[in-house]
Amino acid sequence: MDTQAQQLTASLTAAFNGGGASSRPWLWQPLLQVLAQGRPVTVEQIAQATGRTADKVREALTDSPDTEYDEHGSIVGSGLTQNPTPHRYETGGHTLYTWCAMDTLIFPTVLAATAHVNSPCHATGTPVRLTVEPDRVTSVEPATAVVSIVTPNTCASIRAAFCNQVHFFADPESATDWLDQHPGATVMPVADAYDLGRPLTQALLAGAGHQS
């Protein structure tokens, strides 16, 4: 990884560790795992999955303002979501969605499960299709597809600060107008974006192993 990528990874890791579900690393991975089952998740289920009390889980969730709930108060989304977004994410026989393009590259590692991704180019609507295994991207169509990346100053709202700006584009040329409107952003090939996400994923998973 070149110096620019290292700096971007360090900035993203610091920002993610500063807010949202990642500020409670014990919550992050188990929550994704239960959401991946394709059904609304109760606080009690998360408590069981994390070994925390329901009150502790509720306290942690208050620090994650982007968490999505259904009409019964059950959780249906936190990075991985049961509510439709442009980023369709099929895994384990379930059709789910993610908040951003980078999520589709990170979550197969977190969930230890292959995902098939279908997302339109943010500029042209051309379908971008991927197969992402836990340790690599095995297919990208079109091969020229790129991912937009921004470095958030804060992640009090991960979705607003980061996810809402991280898209697939069919090729670098398709991203030109978007880049003109987003100074400081960049685009990179899907494989490079996957490599960028690996240290971030490993840092967050390492944090998930600590009890706090």
C-alpha cells in the first residue's frame, strides 16, 4: 500500500473509532452477524449475542444515531440493512443492502461469508456487479469500476460523514463531475478499495475482541 493509501487508512480508522457503532467495538461485529440473518433484531437478541445486558446494549445504541429501527423498535440496519439502498448485498441466501460501496467490500470479511453485490454507477446507472469473498474480490463487472472515497473529519454520524459519499462508478471518467463537486475526494479501482478496507476491517475486528 502506498503512502497516500496508508494515510487514508489511518485517517479512516481514527474517524471510525471516534464514533458510531465502532466506538463500541464489542457491538459492531455481533450486530452485523445477527442483521445478516435477514430479520429484525431485538435488543435482547443483541444482548445475548454480545454477553451484555439489555441496558448496556441500549446505552451503546444511543451512540449510534444512524441505527435503523422498524415500527416495533427492532433494529433493521446498521451499515448492513434490511431497508433498500442502491447497494444490493446477497449473502447466506438473504438479500440485504448496505449503506455504501465500501461496506460491500468490508462486510464479507466481518461476516466470513461471500457476497454478491449489485449497485448502479452513481453517475450513469450502469450496473456494477461484484463477487466478494472474505479474503478477496473475485469478479468485477465492468472491470473498469471504481469506488469514491472521502475522509471524514468526524464520524458522529458515519452515514452522513462517510457512507453517503462512497459510491460505485462504472469507470473513472464517469466520476469526473462528481469529483469536481467534492474537492478532496478520490476514486480508486475496486480491488484497491478492497485493499484499503482490509486494515480498517482488521483494526475494528481487533477492537471487537476487547471487552469494554
